[in-house]
Amino acid sequence: MKNHLKEKLIAVIVLCACIVLGMVYLVLSPKGSATEPVSTPTASSAIETSTPAPTAVPTEVPADTVSDDSITRLIDQEHTVSADYVPASLQQPDVTSNHMQTVRSELVQPLIDMFADAESAGYDLKLVSGYRSYTEQTSLWYTYEERHGRSYAQRIDDHPGASEHQLGLAVDLGNASGRCELNACFAYSDAYTWLKENSYRYGFIERYPDGAEQITGIMYSPWHYRYVGIEEAEKIHASGLTMDEYYLQH
Ligand SMILES: [Zn+2]
């Protein structure tokens, strides 16, 4: 009987020991290792780990400043056009105070829109001059030279073959009243302030701004605007650079 009790006691102790050992094992064993499924490659994981397909990076096509018919043609004494160059399409824009001036067809509607919005803002503009042929530019150049001397003439106007007016892409603008026409005092008019702030929205830039004669080669001409298209005008305007700097040094 005594031995029987002793055997029972040993059995209980062994059982308790087994339970304790079992609990210790459960506590110390790596968590989750037994329950986590073994990961197998799936279609989605295969996509994630494969080399990503190259994404198309938009490459900006540089503006054409060389072709004679390009609206961004850069023209000066080093980059002239031939005497017989005439733009393919010249039109007379239907704007008020237009004295039979023509321009390249691309800027007809932008010019009409700009004049209309300027009028709505309270400023009546005048298209003083647009396209000028090589012959007309030659005549004008010699008139200036005779009147002001060669060195001064070079500062106020381009040599024949070097004028944006021959491209049909330049306009000289003024007040409809004719006040300060082609004169530096136009810079003090409200119409000029409006043009300076808004012309780029229609594709025009001030081509010979104040303080830029060393760069442009032409004296400050607040009346002279150059059409380059809205997209380019917005970029040039935002850069704060002259057209020369923007395309030759940018
Ligand atoms: Zn001009």
C-alpha cells in the first residue's frame, strides 16, 4: 500500500514536470514559426520584384531659332536672312488703328485678341508697324543713318537682313492717339505697362527691354514686340531673360 502511494506520487510529479516542460517549450519557442505559411512566389510578388519598365521621360524639343520660317527664328546682325526672304503668309490683322500693316498669319488672331483685351482694360492700342520688306528696311536704315549718323542708327534699328520686321514676326505698338509713337516716352504710358504685364499671354515678348542694349544690340524700344507663340513667350517671360539670352545662353 505504501509502495502504491509512492508510485502515484512519482506519477503525479512526472506529470507535473511534463506539463511545466511543455509550457516552458511553448513560451520559449519562436513565435509564429509553426503557424506562418511558407511564402510562395505569386504573380504579384513576381511583378514587384522584377525590374520596373522604363517610364517615358518627356524630352523637350528645343525651339528652332535657325530656320527662316520658324516663329522662334533668332535674327540679328550675326544671324541674318537673305534679301529675298519674304514670309509665306502675310495678312492684315483686323484691328483698330491699323494703317495697312501686315504680319505673319500666325499672329493675326493673337494680335486681335490682345488688342480686344487691352481695350477692355481701357487701353486703345495702335499697330504702328508690322512686316517690312528688305527694301523697306534698307530705305529706313539709310534714312536713320543720314538723320542720326551711323553709330546712332545702329543702336535704334537693325541693318537690312537683320530685322525681325522682315520675318513678319515683329510689331511696333503704340497708343491709338499717336502720343509718344516710336518714342521712349511710350514707356511712361499705362498701355505700355499693360503690354509689359500681359503681352506674353498672347505670345508676344518685349524684345529690346530697358537696360539690355549690351545684350540685344538695340536701344531700349518699349514699342517693339516679338511674336514667339504663347508657350515660348510664357517661358521667356518667366525667365526674366531677353530672347537672345534665353536661346543662346540658356
Ligand atoms: Zn520694331
